[in-house]
Amino acid sequence: MERKTRRGWLRLLVFGFALTFGGGSLLVSPQAAVDDASAENKLFRDYIDAAEIIREKYVEPVEYEQLSKAAISGMLRTLDPHSNFYDRKAFEEFRREQRSHYFGIGATIQRRFGGVYIIEPFRDAPATRTGLRYGDQIVEIDGKNSETWNSDQVRDSLRGELGTLVRVKVRRAGEPEPVAFTIERGTVDLPSIASYYMVQPGVGYINLVRGFHSTTSEELNIAIRSLKEQGATSLVLDLRGNPGGFLDQAIKVSDRFLDRGQVVLSVRGREGRIPSREWKAESGSPETMPLVVLINRGSASASEIVAGAMQDHDRALIVGEGSFGKGLVQTIFPVSGGAGLTLTTQRYYTPSGRLIQRDYSNGSFYDYIARRNSGSPVKPSAENGKEQKKTDLGRTVFGGGGIEPDIKVDSSVLTNAQFALLTSGLFQFVRELAAGKVAAAPTFKIERVDHSHQFKGDEFVITDEIMNAYRAFVTDFIAKTPDSSLTPAIVEQNIDWARLRIREELLIAAYGNEIAQRGMSANDPQLQRALSELPNAAQLAERARKQARSSTSRD
């Protein structure tokens, strides 16, 4: 009886999977229905028999839920890298990340040497109001020792229901014993636009890096209006690292800069199952300021839609690195028990007809995510497999591998040695600096983050005396850390980089990431090139407008 019950449960489970993938309600021919039924019955038998054998004979007990999750994930992985299955908890987190807020303490946390640390308490968030600081190591949450937890475990424990309390202990530089805090969880805003400001006279900068959420287009309108009031006559839109998000928001952001009737993108699905569709700009009064868009290898999906539309219509110059190349449309399907899956149902194409998605047929899933198997070539061409298209003005662009920038500027990628320094010796040194414990800079003590600070440009200058203290500190750190891969020679080889990074970390500790980014903008080669290209972007957009007007008058 027990075996019969299990087989019935498994049959229902597999039948649910078949409906999820097959659509269930589509009309098919009688013969196709017979063929589908035969294939479905074979799927039932194979899956049920395999699951029964594994559950009864495997060396350790295995639950059906564990088997089912692995089976669905493996099935989806054979399709493409972006179709994915989420159990109930992961699906809830996935849904939460699509919103523009969550409930928690409001702070960036990272795992660095020896534990998980507070990096930035957010503006007006519970963490800031309570007094948490940069460099506080989270060692206990609600009475449980958290010193060995990873960042996800700490994050999940700090989040919870609105208004509930969480008790946290932190190990703070300069304090002999852990410091205790009781924090009431609040609503933490997580806007798409991390910051916007005047990067230089007449030039507004918009940092749209957190994905396209439900409020993105509204945030953009607010940012543009504020920057224009401050005297902006041209814009830099930063999409570097933006992972994508809601399609409708990418369309609305593009619509903000395109003339009515210009194509934003098209999507094409499986013939006879998912209809193709094209979206056009509807704005009657688009923003006409000269525009440069920044992208890099972390710019994906919705951010590639925006960059592709701007490039194909010659509305903006694209500066940076080739984008990620994620042009597959996922539809979200809830399944039983609160779980869910994202299934690829269509592909994105830019206005000129370029496929955004890059090839994923070769190499492992890790290689694809890390962009090791088919990163953007230095010089795209039809000969190396890239499809060739034309912009409105006839400029050649290439598809099938993300968006290639008009002006390529490599980013400053951390080397392995620099990453090791940042997360260990350098970070611990900055903790000491911010605690006022470095004799060379006693005035650098930071009591709490001040997000409203009016940045003057000359704060936290790193002197040679401070760098000598850094050398001594890290050399001592290496000597006390036998398993460290660092050496004094590596420290010296990266001393100029360390000087910049120490100042950046201090600015984050004192004023938050937004002001730190402003303070370090002169050391951002991609941003500096974007600023220099604004006159060319203005000329390009004006030529495109003249051509469009000429075409309209002839019609």
C-alpha cells in the first residue's frame, strides 16, 4: 500500500511537470496527442522507477523533495543557462529581490577575512539609526554564534517581518568586548538608481546599477528632473553591473530617450506557441540631452535592451566593455508547494534585428556565467561568427554576443593578489584607521556614517606616512597568518593601488558608497572617457534626428 501511494504521488508530480512544460491547453492534432501521451507515459515510468530505486537502494536516506528538485534543475540545465527551479524559500527570495524594498536592518554586508562584516549601513535605515559602522564583524544573531556563517546565512537571519526585533552582537575595532544592539526591522528601500549627481558642470550622472525594478522608470524621471534643475545639459547613464529585471521597465527607460514610433526591441518565441511581439516608443516628448551609456561584462538582459536601443537608433554612444549577452526571456511559473521556476520562452532582438544572446552551447555552466567560453572578441566581425547589422545612420554593429561598445575601455579588474589584499590585510588596516587606532592618522576616526555630508574633495588624503603604517601593518598581518598567499613583495607591487583603495574604503565608512563613488570618479577610466565623448554623442544624436526628420518629410 505504501509503495502504491508513493507511486501515485510521483505520478502526480511528474504530471504537474509535464503540464508546466507543455502548456496543457494548446490544441494539437489527434496523432500528435497520441504521440505526446506515449512520450508522457514513458516519462512517468522512467522518472518513477528511477526515483523509487534511488529512494529504496541508495546508501543513505533520500527524500522525494530532494530528488525532485535535483531532477527539475537538471532537466532545465539541459535547455539553457537561465531556466531555473526554485524551492519555496529560494522562490520567495527571488520574488523579494524583484521588489524595490525588503524588511531588515538595511546594510551592505560582505564576507571578508575572518567573518562577515558591515560595509555600509544604508541612509535612514535601522542599521544607521542604531549605530552600526563600517568594519563591525557580526558575531552573534539572536543568541546564536554567527562567526562561521556565510553572508547568505547572516543576511537571512537579519531579515524578517516588519517591526520585529533582532539582537545582534558585533566585534568592533578598538573595543575589547563585542558590542550588543537590539534593532527593529524596518522597510529598507532598494531603488534601482543607487545615486545621481552632477559629475562636472553641466553633466549629470545616473547610476542605474541595481536592476530594473517596478519603480525604475519613475526613479529615472525624478533623477533627470533633479539634474536638469541643477544645470545638467548632458547625461551619463551608468548600466555597469546591472543584471536586468522587468522588461516593461527597460522599455519605459528606452522610451524616455526615443522618438515616438522608434522600435525599442522585439521578442520571438516558439512558432505556433508564443507569439512574436514588437515594442515601439510612445513618448511624445523624449529627453534630447546628449547621452553616453556605460556598460561592462556585468550588464545583462534589460540593461542590454536599453543599450542596444540607444545604439541602434544612434541616440547615444556606448562606452565600456562588451555586455554579458543575456537575451533570453524568462516567464515565471509558480508550481506546487510555493516553489517556482523561470522558463525561457522567447529571445530578445534589438531594433536592428540583432540577437542579444551569446552562444552557450560550448563549455560548462560555470564557464558561461564567468564568460570564459565565448567572451566578446576584441574586434567583432561577420567572419568570426557575429551577425552584422546597421544602425539608423548606417554604422555597423554586431549581434549574437551582447552589446559591443562604440568606444571600448577596459575596466580596472582586481587581480587575485589585490582581491586577497582587499579582503584581508588592507581591510583590517582600514578598520583600524576608521577606529582612530593608527598613529599616523588619529583624526581619521569615524563615529558613524554621514550620508548627507557635502563632499569637498580633499577628505581622507592618504599620506606617505599612512602608507608606511600600512606596509608595517600588512607585513605583520602576513607574519601572523601562516596560510596567507600574500608576501611583502606583493604588498609593494600593489602599493599605488592600495593607496587609492584605502581612501575609497574610508570614504565608504564615513559617507557611504554614493559619496565614495563621487570622490573616486577621477580614477574611473570608463567614466572619464564617457565624459570626453559627450560632444561626439551630441553630434551623433543630432545627425540621427536630422535624418529622421528628412525621412518623415519625404514620406
